[in-house]
Amino acid sequence: MAHKTDYEDHIGHAPAHHVTSLAVYFGIFFLLMVLTVLTVAAARVNLGVWNTPIAMAIAIAKATAVILWFMHVIHSPRLTWIVVIVSFLWLGVLFVLTFADYLTRHWSMY
Amino acid sequence: MPSNPTYYNLAHPGTTEGEEHAAHEHHHPFLQHHFEDLGQQHAASTLGMWLFLTTEILFFGAFFFGYALYRNMYPEAWRAGAHHQNWVLGTANTIVLIGSSLTMALAVWAAQTNRRKLTTLLLALTLILGTVFLGVKAYEYNEHIHEGFFPGSHYHNVVDSPALRPGVQLFMIFYFGMTGMHAVHMIIGAGLLLYFIRRAWRGDFGEEYYGPIEVMGLYWHFVDIVWIFLFPLLYLIH
Amino acid sequence: MTTTTLDDAPFIEPSATAPRNYINDEYGVLSWLLTKDHKRIALLYLFSVTTLFFVGGFFAFMMRLELLTPEGDLFTSDTYNKFFTLHGIVMIFFFLIPAIPAVLGNFLLPIMLGAKDLAFPKLNLLSWYIYIVGATFGVVVIITGGVDTGWTFYTPFSTQYSNTHVFATTLGAFITGFSSILTGLNFIVTTHRMRAPGLTWFRLPLFVWSMYATSVVIVLATPVLAMTLVLLMIERGLHVGIFDPALGGDPLLYQHLFWFYSHPAVYIMILPGMAVISECVAAFTRKKIFGYKFVAFSSLAIALLGFLVWAHHLFVAGISVYSAMIFSFLTMLVAVPSAVKVFNWTATMYRASVSWQTPMLYVLGFIGLFTIGGVTGLFLAAMGIDVHVHDSYFVVAHFHYIMVGGTVMAYMAGIHYWWPKITGRMYPEWWARLSALLVFVGFNLTFFPQFLVGYVGMPRRYHAYAPEFQVLNVLSTAGATVLAAGYILPMIYLAWSWKFGRRAGPNPWGAVGLEWATSSPPPKENFLETPVVTWDAYDYPAFLKAMRETQNA
């Protein structure tokens, strides 16, 4: 065909025939297990103000691994990346702009 | 003049008709009539699922925002509430759910490589692990309700100091609300899995046509991700 | 700029015996209720939203009757509270949000893309059924006693104190949300994945750009409302305090989450209106839209900026002064892309040979009234003025200029413009012009006095008022009567024209666009063969050349 439609530009005519290898799947599973153990261990120790940021950082790392490899985003067209990023960005808008109200309530004007 | 005067023939004169028709000769049984080919159908369905997950991210996100706000307001009560959770069961359930994500991902692989029986088996394993997760969750709910932690008129907290009790009730609203919403998604996912087990056994899927399993996987992994965040936020507050 | 006249359009005499089209392709009630054809689903939506428009209009008219006199003597204050609540809920959730996307968008988007259908036809039908279930909740609530919280369901009144049907109403709104999510999702996927060969992004009609931006807003905003209503239902159902300050909750959390959806929802309502206006301006000036890319990207800019302004509804609710300043500034920014659009439409009309058919009359109405609504929105974005006029009739007039003067005007323009495509028949031009005039005069007579009465201090949502406001209120009610006539008239002549109107032919306006390149009404899968697009949007000479070539082929 002389004229290409959008989906052809990104992934070709047939389904995206990328088959992720078994080693990758098991490797990611192992990583997720390690991070789960790590997050439980970190919560057993008192790290002061750092407990929550560490727990969140580990959770974000786990979620990123699942999104990129289990959900195949790493081999997906650019549009999928945009959709994923925009979703979390908009959630960020909700958090940032609303906390911009709550966290500045006690600031005095004078 | 075209044979039917009320239609314009818009197909470009330069298009070679042979090409067009060759592509249409072997219609896959699951190719829907309004798509040109399976590639387009696959691309449309995965994009559709990702957009659905966008709505899910913002749906759960609003709940997480409420959680963050009240945790910021009542840190003591949140700590007390998390201490009423059984972190061993929570950890076990996390492992079970991540395991189910692995079997789901492997099921997609098995479908892509034309392994019909293995696909069915892996989907069934995913369903079993999901059910185990829900069973453990039900046990935990039962415990909490017996201890009087269910918010509302049945809330009967004798463990915490009176000053903390309203805050712990607020925590419990978020605990039951967020895990409950998550469990509803698990139940819907389990229902979908039953449907796909039947289709996989029937031999619908293979390297040409595995889009529906892929899309099912996206949903299942998303539910897993929600739990990845819920686990430290509800069970592991130091 | 090249201009062409109607005579240049390749006019083909429609055959005496109508060919098979989407309307007469199948017969029977079930063939409609189980259809997966986007055009038939659009018609299902057309009848549903029109019905609910008149339900909502009934409550509006009852309010205007009550406000004829200052005493509040026609209804009790409780009844009046229910009337304004039901008017808001029905008009916003069941008319304005689905109206243009689900009727005109559904009908036209696949045709404009050269596709056979939307990407997910079954989801499209499902979205209509979900809408009907949600609307049924609304109607049952109306019949069994109503609801009195205002359409915003503000807590803690809605959760702890109101003894009306809050739960059923919020459940109805929650369910209807899924209907618009499915429509938006379908539109985005279709625009990305189903475009005809040759139809690149910058060849798309501006209708598609605007509908795409609308869909993005729907997909990103609606789920937050869904969760907010779930939290509200939990609080009301369990008698706990998520938002009730007496029980440790925070009522402003509700308002933040609610407006995170409901302000972008304003753009869900107005962006499709802008979609229609762009098409009509191009068709009736026979020119390319001035600054195509600016108009296209301004839709996306409105969608983006529309998300960053919601807390301007909370200026007097007790949010921090610093965040209020940020939100005030961001709100002003939204005016920029809106003004770009108004400027470009006007520039397109400049020195064009404009034909003043009914859709173009509505377009003129839209541009003027939307500008007034938008500029008064800037007044309200300024915190100092907002403190003065908050919750007054000034606000009521402002958003009605956007919602009725904008969206409903555009909806009427679109219905008339594409009526020949939808039904294959022309509407009677004289009657249609009369109704456009009635709507314009009636609208201004209804709502301009409300700017004045609000500015001098009449608060909204009361059934009685101070006697010195009566003259302006009588004017407003008189205007509402004219407006009602203007809306009822099209019901009669459009229904008449469906059977008795002059046959339209494929392209009665001599307009450009794929929808004018197929027959009226279109065949079941829109085109006999997948079209190949070789022209830019609104490029009259190229489009006409392509038409002639294919005719002679």
C-alpha cells in the first residue's frame, strides 16, 4: 500500500511480533521478590523520616518493572509511552495543585 | 459515470486493486469487519486497554490522594491503624499476587508461541493464585470485623486510646475502601480469566491472534500494581 | 484565498428510488436496540438527550415562573431547591456532556476519518445503555420526590443532612460517567488507529481535533468524579466522616476532587461546540479556516490548561491565599487559546462571501455570546471581583452564556448543518431562521438581566428576593418564554422535514469533507470503498478536483 496509516508507521502491518524471552520474565519476577523482601525489611527498622520515601521508592521501582516488562511497554509504540506517562503526570497535577492549597494554608500573608 | 449516481467513488484511481484484494483473501475468523487486518485490530485493542487503565489510574489516584491528605493530618492514627494489620499475611499475599502476574505474563508468551495447553494451564494457575489472594483477604476482613474495626455503626474500637479512635476509623475507611475496590477489580479479573480459559482451551489463540490475552494481561498487571502500592501504604507504616 | 460558490460543487441528482442507507438497511425495533452502527447509535442518543433536554428545560421554566414575583409564592423553598438541583443535574450530566460528542461526534467522527465504524462498536452501544441506566436513575429520582443538594452535591449537607434521594442521584451520575468514558476512549482509539489512507493529522477536519481534545479530557477527568461520588456514597451509606469536619474529615477535599472533574467538564461541554463552529465557518465562508494549526492546537491547549484551574470555584471556601493566586493566574491563561479560536473564526469570515443559512446564524450567535461568557469568566477569575459576585446571579449568567449561548447554540448549528446528511432531507429554511432568531433574542433577554441583577447583589438559589430586583427578573422570565418557543419550534419542523423535507443530495452546502463525499443518508459502512484522501482540510479546489476525477473515472 502506498499510503500508511498511523498504526503501520509504528508497528508494521502484522501484530507486534515481539516475544519477550522467558529469562526476562523470570528475571523480573526474581527482582520483584527481592524488592518485596527489601520493603518489608526496611519497614522493620526505624529509619526516621526516611521510612515512607524508601517504601514509596521501592514501590515505584516495582511498578516500573511490571509496566516495562510484564506489560511490554518497553517494546510498545511511542503512543503507549505517551499514554502511560500522561496518566501519571495528570495524577501528579491532582496531587501537586491540591497540596499547593493544603500545605500553604498556615502561611501568613503579613 | 459510476454505476450508482449517488455515491462518489473515492478510492484513488492509482490504487492497484490486486494488492487490496490479496490482503483480504484470507480473513482470520476473529478479524472484525470494520478493521483492515489483525494488526490494526491488535493495535486498536491494546490502545483501548491502555486508555482504560488511564481512567483506572486516575480513579484509584483520587483515593490515594485522600489517603495522603489524611495521613498527613493524622499521622499517629495512621500508624496505629497500620499496626492492626497482619504484615505477615500482607507479605504472603503480595508474593501470591506477583506470582499470579508472572503466570499471566507467561500465558501471553505461551499464546504467542502456539502452546495451547500451556496457555490454558497458566491462565488457570493465574486464576488459582488470584483466588488464594482473595481468600486470604477475606480472612483478614473477617478478623478486622470481629475486632470491631469496620467503620460506621459497627465500629467498636477498644484497642486504641479514645483520642485516636476517630482517626483510626478514618484509616479503616481507607483500608476497607481501597482494598475493597482492589478486590472488586480482582473478582472482575477472575471472571474474565474464566472466559479466557475457555477460549484458550478451544484453541482461539496463537501467534497470529493473541491480542485479547495480551489485553487481559494488561488489566491483571495493573491490578497487581495497585496492590504493590497498597501493601506498604496500609501494612508497613513504621 | 480562493473562494468558490455553491454552483461549483459537483451536484448529483439523487435517484428517485432511495438507495440502501443506514436507516432503511434493516427494519424493526430490535434492529435499532441491538445495532452496532455508530450512525444508528447517534440517533438513539439524539432522541434520548433531546428528551432529557426538555425535562431539564421544564425545571428551568418552573424556576423562572417562581421568580416572576419577589414573594416566593408559587412553590415552597424546598420544592424550588429541588427544581434548581434537578435542572442542573439533568442539563449537565444528561444533556450537555453527551449532547454533541455522543450525537454529532458519534455520527460524524468515523465518516470524517474515512472509517467504517468506531474502533469498538459494541462498547459504543454499551455506552448508550449505560447512559439510559443512569438517566433512569435520574428520572426515578424526579418521580419519587427529587433531590435538593444542588448539582454539586456539596458535603456535608449531601451526606449528613439532606433527606432527599442523594444516594440514587449520585449513583445515576456515577453510572452515566462510564458512558462518557467509553465514548471518549472510543474516539481516541478511532482517531489514532482508523484514519483512511492519506489522512494525516494535519489533514483532519478541525471537528476531529476538537473531539479528540474533548475525549482526552473525558478520559482523564471523569474517573476522579467517579471516585469522589463513591466516597460520597460511602460516607452517606455508612454514616462516617470522610468529608464531615465533625467526624474528622475535610469538606474542602470533596470540593477539590469534585472540581478536578467538574471544571474540565466545562471544556467537555464547550470543546465539541467549538468543533461544530469550525466546520460551519469553513462551509459557509467557503474558505480555509484562518490559521488551521493554531485552531487545532488551541483545542489541545484548552484541554491541558482546563485541568489546572479548578480551585477558582473555591476562592471563598477557605483555601490558602497563595494557591488562590496561582489558580487565579492559571485561569486567566485559559482565555488565550479560547481567544485564538474566536479571532481565527472571525478572520476566516473577513472579506468572505458568507452565506447566511441557519447554521451560520447560530454560529454568529455562538461567537458573540461565547465571547461575552468568556470575558465575564475573566472577571470571575480575578479574586477581588469573585469575592463580590460569588454565588450571585452574575455567576449564573456567566456560565449560561457559555453553556447555552455556547454549547447549545453550537449544538443547534450542528444539528441543522448535518441534518441533510443524517436524514437525507432539508429542513425548512424560513422556519429555521425564525427559530434561530427567537433563540438569540430569547437567550439574551433571559440572561443579560441576570448579569445586572447579580452584580447589584441578588444571590443565586433562593426562591424569594428583594422587591427592587423584580423588573429585571420579569424581563428574564419573559426571555425564557421566547427561548422556549425557539427550542420547541425546531422539534416541529425538523420532525416534519424528516418525512416531507426536500431531498438533500450528497452535498447540499457544497462543503468540503469526507462526510459530504458519501450519499445522504450514508450507506451502512459509510463508503462503498475506503476513500483515499489527497487534499488538505477545507481545500475547496483540491476537494472539488478529486470529486470530479473520481466521477469521471
